[in-house]
Amino acid sequence: MMASQANLAVIRMGDVVREEASRRGVEITDEAVGGMAHREREIHGPDIWARRTVERAPSDRIVIDGIRSLDEVACFRETFGDALSVVAVHASPHTRYRRIAKRQRRDDVITEEELRVRDRRELRWGLGEVIALSDYLIVNEGTLEDFREATRRVLREVFG
Amino acid sequence: MMASQANLAVIRMGDVVREEASRRGVEITDEAVGGMAHREREIHGPDIWARRTVERAPSDRIVIDGIRSLDEVACFRETFGDALSVVAVHASPHTRYRRIAKRQRRDDVITEEELRVRDRRELRWGLGEVIALSDYLIVNEGTLEDFREATRRVLREVFG
């Protein structure tokens, strides 16, 4: 949202995956789409979704959301060279848990332990390594306004 | 250093490894010590150095330096429970490169590409996942004094 305010095109890698799923008639559930994404990585290589994302990039003044691995970063680096900046956002598990719990309906409660298990699963593609080697890291422990301000600052630094 | 000023015991996991190497008569080079550390992980499990570190912990008012994987975090969590806080420090590869280049002697220069290769190697134990799931994240892009101030703030929050 902030990126589109700044007149930057935003490409969500999740959308690239979901649109491909839809084109193939895959049911749009987390499990079915995730399974298709996984099989495509096994068949075409771990950076397949990055390569398909690059095909849609109109220029290098874009924000790509949803990077999951250093293989994907390598693909974007090959395409965009020094114009690429990797921006990570971090909040502690406890803070993320508090935020999720606040939004949750009573019949759909996730425990802190379940969040921990899900986190470990989602890190299996190598997202942790992307964060460790990111060019900018936004610590998101404060208010939404703090986060917006930090994001604006990074967008200004990256895009001038 | 900041932790010892705050009257906290500091245990460096690297020292635990080096002392074990020394006790066994292993040559104290990065390669030989690293090889020994690696073999011990394969024989005794990925958290062996955490378990040996715990044996030396006088209390839970300590700072443990050098965590490398979520297996080690799990070992510390089992020992210290909710008293455990994981603190990560992040600087971008470019910032770290500038700092290294500044301190380097002319005959011992590492290129930015070599740093990238070394980083990927050092992340193989899962340090990125530790950073991703850390309780506190200190962004170290500013001056040494900025970093000290941020560290003091975290130590105060953790130890009261």
C-alpha cells in the first residue's frame, strides 16, 4: 500500500503463484496451492517463482513482495544487478503472537506453540537466510504508524 | 564487554569449543577447530555445544554468545525456560563489508563476493532461522555508540 502511494508497482509473488494455480484449475486452498508451488520448485528449480515474477516486472522501480529463499534473491540479483535491495521486516515471535491473538476469532485460535511450529515450517525454504543477508531490516515492534514511517524511510533510501 | 559492565557473566560458545579443542590437543586454527566442532555435532547431535555451554552456566543471569542454530536455542529454552531471550544483531552485507575493508591490512583483503560466499557457508547451521525467530533484533547500521546504546537498552529490558 505504501509502495503504491509512492507510485511504485508492487508484484506479490503469492499472486504469481495463485494466478498460475487458478490457470491450471488448482483449488485455491493453502494446501493445494502450496503443493503446486512446491512441485514446480522441484521440477523447474528453487527459483522458478522468481523467474516467473521477473517476467512481469515492467522496470526496476518495483517492489516484489514474498521472497522466500536466497535462490530467489540470486535470480533477482542476476536480473536487477546493483539496483536490487532486499528489505526484511522482523517482529519477535511473541509480538507476532500478540497481534494474531488480537485479530483472531474465538473459534480460530492458534497457540504460541502452534505459531512456533508454523514458523519453523515456513522457514524451510531459507527465509531466515534472506533476512540474515538483507540490505535493510525494519524492526516492527512498535505501532503501525512507527512501521509506516520506517517503511517510508527505506523506500526513500532505495528509490531516492 | 557491555554485559560484563552490567555484572553479567558472559559465556562464549566459541571459547567452549576452543577449550575442548585445546584439551584434545587439536591445533588452534579455524579449520581444525571447526572440523572438530562439526564432527562432535555429527556424533553427539546438533545441540552438543549448547549442552556443554549449559554445564558452565552459573545461573540464568548470563549472556551466551555465539548461538548458531534453532537446535541450540531449543536446548537453552529447555534449560532456562521463559528466562531465555534470544538477541540477534544485524548489519547489511554492504555495511559489514565496509567495516571489514576498513580494518583490513592490505595483504589480507577479502572481496565483497568472498564475504558473500563465507556468509552463506556460515549460515548453513541455521543462524538465519535464529535471527528470524529472535526475541530482540538490534540493527547495527550506525556508529559504535549507537550500537552500545541499543545493546544497553536490550540488556535492561531482558535483565531488568
